Amino acid sequence: MRFHLLFILLAITRVIASPLKHEYINRRSLVDFISNLADETKNTGDDAIPALSRELIKISKDFEGPSSKLNPRAIDFDLTQVLIPPLEAIETEALGNAALWQEAVDNDAKIHPNETLNKFFFRLLRSVQESEFNTSLSFESRVSMARGLQFLQVYPARFDQAQAAIPADTLVRLSPTPQQAIQSFGASGAWWPNYLKDFPVEQQKNLSVLLFSKDWLHLSGYRYNIGASGDKDSQAVTTPGRAVESFMLSDGSYDWARDKTGVYYLKAALEAQVTSITAFVNAIPAALTVEKKPCGTTLTAETLPGFVEYITKVLSRFSEERIRIDYISPMNEPNNNFATCTQEGMTVQTSDRAGVFQQLRAALQTSTTPGLQAIKIMGDETSQIASEALGEYNTWMPSALATKNIDAISVHMYDWPDDVTLLNYRQFVINQSLPNPPPPIKQTEISSFKTARDLWAPWGKTGGKLFGAEYDPSIHSALDMARFIWQWLTLVNAESWDWWTAVSMMMPCSPSTAPGCATTFTNTSASAFNDGLLYIDPAYATTKDYNFYFTKRFWVFKHFTTFLRPGAVRYDIPNELLPYGTVAVAAQNTDGVYSTIFVNRNITEQAIKMQVPDGGGGKITKVVRTTDTVDFENVAPLPVVASDGTFGITLPAKGVLSVQFTVAGANGPVAGRKRKRVYPVNGRLEREA
């Protein structure tokens, strides 16, 4: 067996061991390979080796020179600085821990006693890993094995594979260097107001409490969708509920009473003092298009002026009604105009995007309406990182930034990028911004992913194949979401992270007629999607069931919205200090209180020892956990911080644990800063600087 495994890895490492400087590696192909292998050889044993060998040899060809699947222009720095360690470091630095992989094999055997594919893959990785320490192999072979391990070990897909070998004996500390200030965690108001308008007024108010109050989700960001659908369009959106009423009617006149429920929740967010409000646009109003429809269109030089005028009029109207808008996003997933009209959409060519931002900025700056000049612009809300953002930003971003026509980069993550891709993305934004500092980055939409199960359960999964029909309200989906948040906060240094839609009716059943369905996983219904934090009965019109059904995503998201408030300054927690299968996000809030959120994907509890910053005295003020059995539960008794600033704590299996603590003496770089207040100025709501 060992001979076969080594032969397989040598087949791939013969190519990747060669000098890679200035070459561009399409790591996505390896992720796809693992997915395909799982599908094709499920429930097989060692007989899968010949097929695996053929696939590895096939994939190894992707590493010969610049990848044909990823535009080389997308990455203009040396990827080897991220992917490949210096050769001289291979002899002294192990890229992993063989004992941990043995533990993974044992745990996997308990969960899937009849699955041999998982054991085979783990054994393959462990075999390569052990060869790093095999002194009978040549130095060159050991280098090849080390590199092969990095490329094959796609599960955690981490740029830093090292983790604490003995977590209980490893001191978890915050790195001393402050990172970005976190601005918001939010969700959008599309498209559920179209359904909530049918709900009793009391339930409409209850939803506002669930989304915005301190006792519940306490969102710090909210995205309002400016609609494009008129009253008599030549073609309407075909999916019920996805047509958002435009304030412009089909004849070009305005009706400010439209989208009443959507505006109601926008005002509710403001009344709850949500600090980051974005207005985003999916499509140009149907009345302004040649086709006279809100989908399947393209924004052109001829229609752009009217489009900008429409946005400006809407923002002016909001300002007159004392509705504060912090950011305007004039396009959303501009590579897809949804030609089949299942939802609103328009294409904006990459060469035209800088012009959209330029004309919108000019309109805002010359407006005489109080407050419009203060509204910031974000873009371009492209839907994928590897295939779109990395290949398109260089066509519009440098000019938009140089002319100061855009204030933040907003992007979606519907290709579910791995860690290396996100590191590349962050560096690419930095490169495109030179010689100036990069703008803030906002992840503004994600949902509808399949839960990482079976082969991927311990570490999560990446890649475009995650998209699909599935309903999973359990902790498994919530842990996937938590890791996505960790990716963007720690690898990209994003200042905000938004879920797609706060409320969904894409539940595969009616809880009124199928008790228990709201809490039951299913992947057999084409109408079921993991797109909501809360769900409503899809048959509410008939059943009169106006309840809200919670998911574990709601409760896990509450950890971030509650403990990382606007203005919190993030600090790194190096992965090598944490147990394998866990990640952590730490920050100091504006009141000086620190919060650390631990995400543990392991099926077992993990005991750790942590030290508060500066190694001095401190006090644990709150510990909260969410698991498959409890929702945002307070933990008692609270740990006691020792005189050296250390305390022990246990991370729950398959769960999220948040720890709040204070530090004696100096409270860090943000101590003494006042929390921003909201108050009316010049007929609109302003925030204190």
C-alpha cells in the first residue's frame, strides 16, 4: 500500500516540485477533483487507487505553467510566497501533525464505519506527511512530498496548516498588532417584504424586534433593495415574490407609496439605530429600458443618465423623509442580467462600471438635497472571486479609486473560495489600489450552499459545487457560515459581512401540515434552499401560519452581531495556537471590552488555555455557546482569570463559544472612544464622527 501511495504522489509532485516562480496555480481544480472522486468512488476501497492515480496525473498537468482556467492577469504577484515555503525550511518545519491525522482517521471511522473512501484519503495524506520525516528519502523527494501535501490537503484549505499539537498545553494569545475596525454584520430586505405585507401588523412588528433589537439578532447592517419593477412592464419577473416595486411606474411617472412594506423595515432598522444602511440596485427600472422590463437588460451609455437620475431622486426622497442611507450600490452581480426573468437583473460591462460610479458621484456631489453628498458609493458586487473579481477588477478599479468615485469594494462569494484564493484576492485589491491604501472591503451577499458533510465535515468545503437545493437548519450549516465569516474577517480583513436574505420561504414543506419539517434536514426538494436566517411557512396564505421558524444560522450569526459591534478593532489569533478544526475571531469593542468567538467543528470538546492581552489581570464577564442542542446559552460558572492573565475554557463539540473579558489597567488602543450616536441634522439622520 505504501508503495502505491508514494507512487501516486510522485506522479503529481514531479510537476509541482519544479520551479514555480511567476506561474499561476489553479488550486480550484484540486477541490473539484476531490468532489468528483467522492462522487465516483463512494463506498469503494483501495480499488480506487488506479482511478485516483489517473486523476492525479491529469490534474498535475494544470500546474504546468500559467493555468488556462484562471486569467494570469488576475494575480500579479508571486503566488509562491503564499503557497510554497522556502526550500531550506522544509527540513525543519513540518507542514502538519501526523498524530492529528491519525485522530482524524479514528474519528472518521466512528462516524462512518462502513465508508472506506474517507479512510483511504486520510491514509493518503498521512502517508505523504510521514514521508516528510523519512530521512532515507532524498532531500528533493521530501520537498516534493511537502509540496504535494500542501496541494492535496484541501480540506481545511488553510494557508497556515500548523495547529496546536497539544491544545491544552498551548497558550492562546491575541497578536499585539491591531487589524481592521469592524463596521457591521447585516442582511438584506429582499425579497421577504413582499410576503410580510400579508402578515398581521403585530407579526410584522415582531420581525423588526427579531432582526434589530439587542435582545435578539441585533443586526448592525441592513441592505434595502431599490426595486425595478413597474406596474405595467412588457414582461414581469416570473418568480412569485421576487419583483420589487419600483418607485417609477411603467410610464415613467413616480409613485412614492410603492414598496410600502420594504420601506417600513428600512425605517425600522433606522429606528433601532442600525449603524450601516445600504441601498442596492439589482436592475434599471423597466421604464428606462428599451425592452421595458426589469430583467434581461444591459445598462448602456444611453440609459445610464436616466438611471443615475432615478437613483438620485430616490435618495433625495429618502433624505426628505429623514431616512438615512450610508452607502449606495448601483449594481448587483453585473455579469448576470437574469435573462429568463426569474428575478430582476441587468448586465453592466466591465468597461462601463467606472463610468457608472463617476456619473453617480457627480450627481450626488451636485445635488442640493441635504445629506446626499455624504452618501458613499460601493461596488461592484460581482458574484464570484476567482472567475470574476480577480479577472475583472483591473478594468475598472484603478480608475474608480484614483478619481475617488468609489469608497468601498463590495463583493459576493458564490464560488465559495478557499483560503488561498481569498489571500490572493486581498493582495490583488491592494495591488490595484497602489500607490494609495486599499479601500474597505465588504462581503455583501452569500447563501444557498450545501452543508459540508461526510468527507468534508471536520473542516468545511469550498468551491462552486456548494451551490444547490438543500434545507439544513442545523448546526452543521451554521458552522459553515461561521467559517465563511472567519475567512473574510481574518484573511481579507473585510470590515463588514452580510448574509443574503434575513427571511425566506424556501422551506420544503409546510410546518402546519408536516410537524417537525422546519427542523429537519432535506436535500430532495428543488424548492428548498439554505438562504434564510429565519423561515416562514411557504403555504402561509392557506394555513394562516404566520410564525417565524429559527435556524441555527440565526443563533450563530447572533454571536458575531452581538459581540463584535461597530468600531470593534480585530486582533489575530494565530491558527497554530488552536486545536485542529477550530478557528477564532477576536476584537476589542469601543467600550474596551474584548470578545473572542471560537468555532469548533470537531465532534469532541476542545480544552484550551487562553491569556488576556498584556498578561495582566482581567475578568471574564460573559460566556455564551450555541450547539446542536442549545441556542445562545449563557455558560456558568464563569472562568476565573489567574494573576498571570490565563484562564482555561472548553470549546463545545460542533459549536460556537463566545467569551467576553476585560483587562485590568490600560484597555488598549480604542479605550476612551465614544460609541457613535445617531441624531437628526439638516432633515436627515447623521452619526457622530
